[in-house]
Amino acid sequence: MDRILISDLRGRCIIGVNAEERRNKQDVITNLVILTDLRKAGKSDRFGDAVDYRALKKRIVAMVEGSHYYLVEAVAWICREHAAVAGVRVLMEEPSARRFAKSAGVEIVRRKTS
């Protein structure tokens, strides 16, 4: 599988389960690996044959910025909705989540089943 990478996508959102976490927006950093077949787009050089990862990025930013989620796992489902996406790896980190740690996060790997 070919991979589209989106690295260090930053946003601020309400996320977490504790009342203290839900008072103020927190910084989150999202990294994505989108699995797809890029051969057709590479051969044709047509945008219509490619995965529009700019549109995916915009949807993720909008979701994060408007989020009042308790968990970060919802981001993986946005990417998988695209017909050409075979799978996705999402790593979402909260840089200020834990004292004495650079960050805390969740990595999710999902593949479509045939």
C-alpha cells in the first residue's frame, strides 16, 4: 500500500474525561498515515484519481477545533470514510497532558475489510 503522510497537524480542543480537562481547550498534535493505492493517480496525473488529503486535513482540523469529545479515537473514522482509503494510522498526542512527559497520546490503526 502507498501512504499519504500528514505530520504534526496542530489544533486546540476540549478533550478528556476529567472536569479539569474539560474546562479549557488543550493543544493536540495529530499525525496521519493514510493507506491507499496511488498508482492510478501517478499514471494519469489527474486530481480526480487521487485522495484529496487537503480536504481530509480540513475536516480533521474542523473536527478537532470544534471538538467536545471525551476520546480522540473518532479521527480515524473521518479518514476511513473516503472510498479510496484502505486504512489509516492516527497518532494523536496531547503535549501538556501529563506532568514530566513530553506528551501522552493514542495511536489507532484501522483497515477496511473487503
